[in-house]
Amino acid sequence: MAKMSWAVGTQCVAKGDHRKLKPGELAYNKGDILTIVDTSTKKGYYQAKHNTTGEEGLINSTNVREREALRVDPGLSLMPWFHGKISGPEAVCKLQPSEDGLFLVRESIRHPGDYVLCVSVSGEVIHYRVIYQDSKLTIDNTQYFYNLIDMIEFYSKNKGSIATTLLKPKQKQGAKSAELELSKNGWLMDITKLILGETIGEGEFGAVYEGEYMGQRVAVKIIKCDVTAQAFLQETTVMTKLQHKNLVRLLGVILHKGLHIVTELMTKGNLVNFLRTRGRSVVNSVQLLHFALDVCEGMEYLESKKLVHRDLAARNVLVSDDKVAKVSDFGLTKVDSKVSDNAKLPVKWTAPEGLKKEKFSTKSDVWSYGVLLWEIFSYGRQPYPKMSLQEVKEKVEQGYRMEAPEDCPPGVYSLMRICWEQEPRKRPAFHKLREKLEREMAKISPSPGSQHRDGIRSGC
Ligand code: ADP
């Protein structure tokens, strides 16, 4: 049975071919991805847009299923053909029985750090040494690549100077092709349909660009380093499970020269910059409360999915064209509660038990949310102004807490304080925080309908 409650924007997969069209209907093949654009046109039908052809038309709701999330699987790999450090003879063994175009990549044992592309052709295995030159990879000093993914992509389509195009990857035992899984579940997008625009942000691991994908404005994070791209696969997998109006939505990924992560475009950038560049003369406290509520609702949804964000901060909240705040950056989001590398922890946002015992839970996200509330009501100031990270760690442990930001409503400050309870279980859950914020909203904006999102004055 098809679920009749799908919202506009839901992506679904066609269960079969549909070619005998009645007027107004959309043509598609089994496995095609369709985006619902209107749910009210005709009973039992949706108005949908074909993700590849861009055509629009009616689809019978029973002929499609919702696009599925990817399962978190440590074997999921962008480089399933990469076998790590194995010797030449071992590679030859793995490429039996021989088959033209069967290939793998290994790390050289004799020259550590160098890679070797091993390809089966005419019953033999040829070993091509991959050389690092000027931070690029090459086999023949003619074609250069950013990374192995890029190289394999090229030689899968072009013979270049090697004996055969790469036809079939020999997968490492236990590895599962991310490309195949992404494509099966409808998350793989097509590079030829993407128009890249200007850079809009610089992340730690790659630039973020504005772009257009089949008429839709999108943001594209491009990760060129293959090891980092592999790590980001985890973030992407988590994002396939999440659909909420206050979480930045993943549209899909493109595997080209590394990893392109395509999300909805948040035209007003991150919340810290939004608040800093406008300030209190432009943004009033009703708008601030809207932002606080938006984030809280996004976090309430994560809480309901038993997911812990672990890097909640205003820099990781983005603002849409219509000034809705959405949580982003799910890089550290996990179901479990231990981290492996606490050197990377954002100290000023991390709960004491996170810093001391690496214990993370929804309640440690609530602590970070308190700091984020402080950032919102101080118009994007750096928390614990003038204090070093070491000082913050020590003082907070001894009970020190930040003062209320200037002109912060007392009710909001008391919310920050309960988020900063030393004992995690004394901190409220996100759904409780939302109720309290709604009460605050009612106090300063008695008729929310008339004030909705117009609390921000013109000029921004
Ligand atoms: P980081 O690597 O620091 O976590 P990101 O790579 O996620 O950061 O993003 C860097 C910057 O790019 C953000 O602060 C924001 O300004 C911009 N950005 C990221 N994603 C989007 C998006 N979907 N829409 C608009 N801007 C974005």
C-alpha cells in the first residue's frame, strides 16, 4: 500500500515501467526517481517531476515507493576495488579466473605510499605503477588525477595508454560498492545535469558551491581527497535517513573526481554570519526566537530517531531564503555514544561529560543547544568571550556558566541555564524545551500568526 501522507519534495522510486500514458500522466521506467511536486491534483495520484528528464506529470501513488535510506554499513566503500597493501603475486591470485578488464588497486609493498593498478588482459595481469607528482597521480605522465577514484573513473571510460579499459572491479572481501548501493536506492545523481556556480563557503574538507540541478537551486560540497570522501560517506548515509523541515536536506550524491554532496541551497548562509552581519538593529527578538524554535524542532526530530549530533553550534545551522533555520553538518552524528578522537571536539560547545569521559547523548546535544541559544541571543558572538579553551574546560567543570547576553529575555536565559545542568539527566529533553520556547514566544509575540517571520525588518 502506498502511504498517502507523502509531502511535496518526497523522492520516490518507480516500481515498474509506465509507458501507456493517459492524458497528463508522466512516463517513467522501473527504478526512475521522481520528486513529488503537488499532492492535491487528483485523488490517488501525485503530480511529480522526473529527476532525469525533468518532465512533470501525474503518477499513480500505488506505482511508486518512497526512496529508501542507506543502511549504515562499515563495508560501504567508494573504492571497493582498493585492496590496501598486498604483493604483486597476491594481486595476480585475486584476479583469477582471468577476465579482460578485471582490475584492482593495491598499495605497493616495495615502494610504500605508491599505488599499483593491476589489470587482467589476455590471460595476463599487468601492473601499472601510479606515481605521485605535484600532488597529483599519474601512470603515464600524460593524464593526471586528483585521487584514485578520479583515475579509475577515467580508465573505466577511456583506454588511454593502458592495455584495456577497466571493465570490472575485483572487490575487496567485505567491501560493498557505495556507487551500486547509492544507485539502487536512488541517491546517485548525474554530473551532466549539474551546473556549478560560485563558491559560497569553504569547509574544513572542501569548498561548497552554489549550483543548479535540473532547474532546482542546490548547494554542492566537493570533497576531492579520497580518504576524506570515504569518511564523508558516513555523514551522507546518515542524511539519507533524515527528512525534516529543520534539517538541511540531502538531495543526492555524485561520484565524480571524489564525492559531490548535493543538498538544498540555504541562500542566507550560516546562522553565525547571518546574525553578525545584520545585528540587533535589523533582527528582533521574535526572529531570534523563531531561529531557536526551528533548531529545537530539528533536534527534537533527531532525538526521536535516537541520533546524537555532537557538533551542534550556530556555525552548523544554515538559514534558508525564507529565514527558516535548519541544522546541518551531520559529520559526527552517531547512534552510539563514544568518540574516537576527542582532539577534534568543539570545546566551547561540548558538555562536561563529553570532554571528560567522551560520553555523548541527546542530553549532551541539549548542553550544546544551550550554548547555541546564547550565540543566537548575543547575535553571533563567540561563546565564553576572551576565555581560552583550557580555562573554559576548568571553569565550567567548577560550575562557572556564561552570563545572559545583553537584552536577552529572562525566560530564555533560564532555558540556557537548565541546558547547562552539570548532571545530564537534569537537562530537559528537546520536546520539553520546545514547549517552553513556545511559551516564551507567546509572551513576546501574543499573536504568532501576525508576527510570523516578519519580525525581521526589511533590508536584509
Ligand atoms: P564545515 O566543513 O566547516 O563543517 P561546510 O563544508 O558544511 O562546513 O560548510 C561551509 C560553509 O559553506 C557553511 O558555513 C555555509 O556558509 C556554506 N554552506 C554549506 N552548506 C550550504 C548549503 N546547503 N547552502 C548554503 N550554504 C552552505
